[in-house]
Amino acid sequence: MKLTVEQVRAVADLANLNLTDDEILRMSADLSGILTHIDKLNELDTSGVEPMAQVLYEAGETATLRADTEGHSLDNATALANAPLSGSGQFKVPKIIER
């Protein structure tokens, strides 16, 4: 699948990335190569391949997950103690959306 420069610019804009023209061209080629590889992988017959085990499946005795138990929580003052900027009992962060 071939991505156009306009498509790469649109995705970069959505991600708030300021890419140069050279970076746009390089990303277009790189992403097109990745999508071509994925198209080739989609052509493979995987009908006889068993699905991999996931954490949602029953794992029995071999599971390495710990029990989900309730623990103590931090109080507000402790949680905010090392914050670079806080106020009104909350973390304050710089504004990042400028549109």
C-alpha cells in the first residue's frame, strides 16, 4: 500500500508533529514499506495455527500473575508531595493543546 505525502501530513497534523519536508518524504516511504509488509503477512494461510495464550484465557497453575488484592492508597498530600506544580489538591500540568 502506498501512502501519499498528503496522507502523511494529515496524520502528522493529527499527532501534532511538526515534520520537515524531508521527514515527510522519509516517513511516507517507511510507512508504505510497513503497510506493504503487512499486506504480505495477510496473504498467509493461518487457518491451522492455534491462537496464542493470552491473559484472558484460563492459565491454571502456570500463571505468573499475582492475586488482585486491595492495598493501601496514598493520601492527597503524599501523592502531591513531589509534584513540580500543584494547586487545589491537584497536579497542575502545562497546556499542550494550542489550537
